[in-house]
Amino acid sequence: MADAANSPAIPIVDFQNWINGSIAERRQIAKELTEACRRVGFVYIVNHGVPDSLLQQSFDWSKRLFDLPQEKKMLAPHPPGPYVHRGYSWPGLEKVSQYIHKEGDDAGAADAELRKVTDCKQESYEIGSEELQSQPNVWLPDEVLPGFRDFMTAFYWKCFEASKDLLSALALGIGLDDDQFFVPYHNGHGNQLRLLHYPPVETEKLSSKAVARMPAHSDWGTITLLFQDECGGLQVEHPNNPGTFMDATPVKNALVMNVGDLLMRWSNDYLKSTLHRVTVPPMDSSRAGTMPQMTRARYSIPYFVSPNPDAVIECIPQCAGPGNPPKYEPVKQDDYRRMRAKLQY
């Protein structure tokens, strides 16, 4: 298993032989993937099934979207509140954190404290299945960005196909008799495609902590597939040094996969949901010697894979035993999603 340059603890797993490989080749891929998820919680996947040309088109569409005038983007606004997560999120709307709302907490006080530092993620656009009535998509009018809706809908389902291969490999790597164990829990309608744009920001504001890119957090679903541009900025908590972070240096045409909270609960902590953050990207070389100093713009596209809303996540029997009882109570996906989203919007 090779390692990514400058990120010695984040392995690279090649899925080239997953579809048509021998049983032994599939087991080896599953073993490498699961070991990476146990040790780090993050892994680079190459030959993942999403064509390079399609990825390039997806980033081209994302840039065209975020280059639109603000009044055009606001024709597809993210609905108010935390329960419908679709459409365009404008600067300052979303606040990412690791805070989890509990009954009895003063949510207003917690929200005010978190928002003292503004996230500079700035802009995102959320897309889901057209068939999930509880999370209706919010699309731009077709005449604003012709072809955008059709492309992103097709791209959403192409990412889902890739995610099913990863879920099957994880089941095999865990040692389950059925490598399709996770797949029936994921019909694709509970997933989320997010287009992200981190505009240039003054480096002085970042260093003074007046603003933040995206603070350390874990993802709450099953797995996340991340496609990132060459800019960089993603950091992952070091597996052997909690509280310190290492760069997830972009690997051309690879996706970065990470374990989410629900998969960690399913596996009784056998697989690791790791904290990660987005920090200062490289300086904009075209502005060298000018003030104020600015970072480069960054684009990324995460695809969040989650169980069906009514799925109940409980400890897999093979992941518990004498001396290792289940660590988490069963939870329904939609209930956990709502809990994690309580203070995000």
C-alpha cells in the first residue's frame, strides 16, 4: 500500500481490480481499505470509477455557478433552519463545528459563542435526490445556468455507484459474510452532493483568528467521498498525535474517502471517524508583493453517503463480543442528522 507524498499516514488504495478482479484481489483491496479506515479514518482512492473527464466537468460547472452574480445565486436560496439542507448557502450562513446539541442545552448561547469566529468557507450549493420529499432540491432557474441541473443530477448518481463499491469493500474488510451488508441501507436518496467555493481571504484575518476556513469536525454519515482541486488546505488529525493535524495533499484524480460517525457507531469504533478541517491554502502568487496578502481560491466537491432516513444504525454483532460490548445505543439516521444539524444553520 503506497503512501501519498507529504502525508505519510494517509494510504492510497487502488480500486482498479475491484469490479473484475479475482476473489483474492478483491480481498486484498478490502483489507487495505479497512486497515486505512481503522488506523487513520481517511484514505485516497484511485481508479474509483468516476471518470477523470467527468470530474473536470464537475469542477467547471462549480466554478460557473459560483462566478454568477450574487443576485442570480440567490434565486436558489438555502431554506431557513437546519432541517432542509439544499440550495445555495451564502457567505456566513453556515457554521461548521463539532458541537452536538443535547436536550437541555442552551442552543442560543452556544450558537452565539460559535459565531464569534466567522467561517470563510463562504459559499456552497447542496444537491440531493429528486425523490427525497423531505429534502426537496432548490434549483436555479434553467435559464440562469442551462444544463447545470441535468449534469449535477447525473453526477450525483455516478458518485453513488462509486460509493456502493466502497461500502461493499468495507463490509468484506470488516469480515462480514455478506459484502452487500451496507448496501440495502443505502438507496442513494439520503446522500448529499455539495459544491464548495472558498474565496480568497486576507491571510492576516486568518492568522488573527478573526475568521476561520472550516474548523475541526467529523462527518456524521456513513462515508464521505471528497474531490478536491490542486489548491490544498484539507487537514486530517494525526492518528498518533491527537490535536495535531497533517495535510491531505491533493493526489491528481484521486478521491479522498473518510469514515463518518454512523459507520463508526455501526462498527463499534472498529472504524474511525476522524476530525478534519480546512486551513489556510497557498498564497496567490499572482499578487506577490501586494497588500493585503490573499490566499488562493479553493474548490472542492464532497459527496456525503448516508443511510436511508428511516434506517436504524446499531452495532454489527461481529464488531462486539465478550469484553467489547456495544458502545452506542441504536439510532435512526434522520434523528442523528437532525441532532448534528441543530446549530449548523
